[in-house]
Amino acid sequence: MHNLIEYLEGNYDAHGEKTAVEANDGSFTFAQLREIALRIAVAIAPLGEAGLKKQMIAVYLPKGARCLCAMLGALYAGNVYVPMDCRAPANRTKLILEAIDPLCVITDEGGREFLLGNGVPAEMLTDYDELAAHNNPAPDGYVQNTLALTQDVDPAYVLFTSGSTGVPKGVVIPHRRVINYINWARGFFSITGEEIIGNQAPFYFTVSAMDIYLSLATGSKLSIIPEDRFSRPEALLQLLNDRKITLIFWVSSVYHHVAQMDALARVTPQFLKRAWFVGEPMASASLIYWVKNLPDVNFANLYGSTETDMTICYPVPKGHSADSVPLGWPCANTQVLLLTDDGAAAEPGEIAEIHVRGSCLALGYHQDPEKTRSAFIQNPLHNNHTDILYKTGDLGEMNDGLILFHGRRDHQFKHLGYRIEAGEIEAVAARYDGIQNTCVIYDGEKRQIVLFYEADAPMDELAYRRALMADLPVYMVPTRFVRLNAIPLNANRKKNRILLKEQYIHNQEGDTK
């Protein structure tokens, strides 16, 4: 295989009348999904000739069946899709569109109104309904031509994540990476076409690729769960029963919320067979709660990042009662190296930074060779040939091949399943009048983003929060504010984050709002 559309091509005939995706905005069979995707593709690229330069297709649609059709349409056209967050601030959306310079933006009436109102040129916008109703059939050989012009190392999509400079960074994902881990997951977990996959992750979040392409690869149904259900645990669990969902792959915070509310005591997911979790580390107490209440369900911890996707897996033993949850063992075509600061291999039991190599790697960051070179490095253990590793920034320990997690080494953190650069929040927060300096610390125990700011007088917290929401997604807006006369510095004249954690996070001192 060398193109993700081969999954749908291999299944639409055998499973043509079977439901491929169900969502609030409609349901499509595998045959309908392919038909609409091809209509969109032909409208975008009549000849199906993307050529050597793959063009970007921005998809600005709410998560749902239509959004999936648009993304697949971009692939069938031989191009690259960029799923957008329709709730992101206008400034962030414009930065992404400027960075990718898309061939077009596939959107709907609501999206068009918002984008036009924020300065996006009308000629860049394309209406989804018009594309989906395009009645020019794909010419003979269209799909074969697309496949012939695509290699597995070509980009399939670009996901934008938080950037340390205040500008989002685009991670370029090749077909090969997704094919590698979908084929691994399909075999490792014995996934058949009888699964009903309950999707939680937004399509602009890397976890969603597992849901989407595992469905297309196996002929399983993809059931897109409305976002509001995740704030109501009992309603969420009831929906699992209503839709007979058998497999979920959710961020750890969702499991934690269900456990906090003791929702499993009131609603039992009757059809659930597999429950995988990802994102921030799973609290062992929350996992024990799930395992105790659902002893027949198979749980697994999957570790990865936007730059690597799922690279490490830990199948949770039945009756799990340990105090922590390991990361696990590497997935197929993936090697994990623990390297010290001087580039040497860590000794057994030594804590060092996790580096990853193999087919799981992204191609780098869109139009940012400097950042790519700093994160995707030559293997320091040899210089015999090009051998690229991704520096995860995570600290780990190897114990007889089992990888254990020991936190972050830099200032990235995961919150609500999203990997966030503290620097992006700091850069945005420092723009406002009266703010002289900023520093962001993540309180992992309380799951709070804490913003420290230097100012002569306290800010109006409500007004400040509203101002931040104009430039940051909701999940990146600080939940706690602390004013300081001066942010402390360490001996290297850098922000003393250790001192801030000790005095204001652990001891809860200071001017908290």
C-alpha cells in the first residue's frame, strides 16, 4: 500500500451498503462515502493530476460525516488535506491559512460567513454542498492515476499544533505512517469489520486518524459522538449503548471525568469490548475504577505525539491494580531510544529523553526547516548514513524492554488530551496593555493552566480571559491567574519555573484570582 484511499477502495465494494460513518450531520454507506469523495475530488482536480507538488486543501467544516467526505475528497484528488478547528479564534485560523496557501477552503454557509467576515478572500472558499453535488463522474482511470502519482512518503494531511513562538506549527503526515500503524493495530488487536468505533477526538487532532482509517481498513462503522456528551458522563455512556459501540479510543481526561462522577455505577456500556486511552498520563486510580467496573473490556495505553502518532502500547492486564501505568513496548516498525543529554544511550534504569525512529515519523514541520532540524535529528549513536530520530521531549526509563514515563523535560504539557506549548500562551498573553512579562506553568494535579504575569496592578481577570479567547482556543486559555511584581529568574537569567511551581503551585500562595 502507498495511499490511504486504498483502504476505502478495498472495502467499498464488499461493504458497499454497510454504514461507514454516522454523525449528527448524516450517515453514509461505504459506497456513498466513496461516491461523494470522488465527486469532490473531480470538482477540485478534474484530471486527478496533483503532480509532484501536492497542494493543500483546507477543510473548514464541523466534525462529522461531511467533513470526512471532504478530507477523503482531497486525497482522491491526489492532494493534502488540512482539517481546521471551526471554533478557533479568527487570528489563529488566518495564520494557518496564510501558512498553507491552500488551493481552496472547503466550508459551508456558516463557515463562509465567518471566514469572509475575518478577511479570508471569497475566491479561496468552496462550498461543500456544491462539491458534493458535482455531477461530472470521475473519468476512467481517475483513481488509478491518483494512485500512480502518489508514493507512501508523500504527505496525506497536515495537523497544526501549538507553537512556542505564538504561531501554530504544521506537522506534515505521510501516507506511510498511517498505513504502518493502522496495519499494526488491525493485526495486534484482531480488529474485524464488526466493530463500531466511537470517535471522540477532533479531526484536527492526531488521535482521530486511528478511528477514521481503522474503520476504512476493516469495514467497521465509525460513530462520531457529539461533543456535548463528553461533559455529561451518564449521557455519554448511554450513547455507547444506544449506538452499540464496541471500541473507543479517547484521551485520558474523559476516562477520569467518568470515574470522578462514578457514572459507571449508573450506566454500564453493554457492548464495549475495547477501550484505549491516549494523551496525558492516565491516573491509575481512574483506570482501576474502569477495570473494576468493566472486567471483560480490554484496555490499552497508547503513547505518541502528532509528530509520531502511536509508537508505544501497553495492553493493560486484567484486574489492573498497580500504582502507575507504563507506556509499554514499541509498536511495529518503531524503535524507542533513551538518550542522555550528550547523545549517549542511557543505561538500564536510567531516566533519559525518549527518541523515536521508524516508519511512524512525520515528514517535519510545514515550511519550517529550522524547527524540523531541531526536532528530527540524526541518530547520534552513528553517522554511517541518514537515520532520523524524533526528540519527544518526554523522559522515560527502560526496564527489561518495558518503557516507563517520567514526565516532560521542557515546557510542553498535555491538557485535555492536547499537547500545548507554554510559549504560545505566554506570547499571546504578553501582547496586552499593562503586561510586562508572562510565564505559564501547568498544574498537573489540578489540571489547570496557571498564568503568571508581571503588571503594576491586577488585571481584570474576566476581561483578560475574554481577550485571550480572541487568539487562543478555549482549551489553551489559563484557568488561574497570578500577578507578580517580577517573575523570578534563575542563575541563567531564565524564568525560574521550578521556584514558581514550589511557591505558587505546590503551596498555593500568591495573588490568585
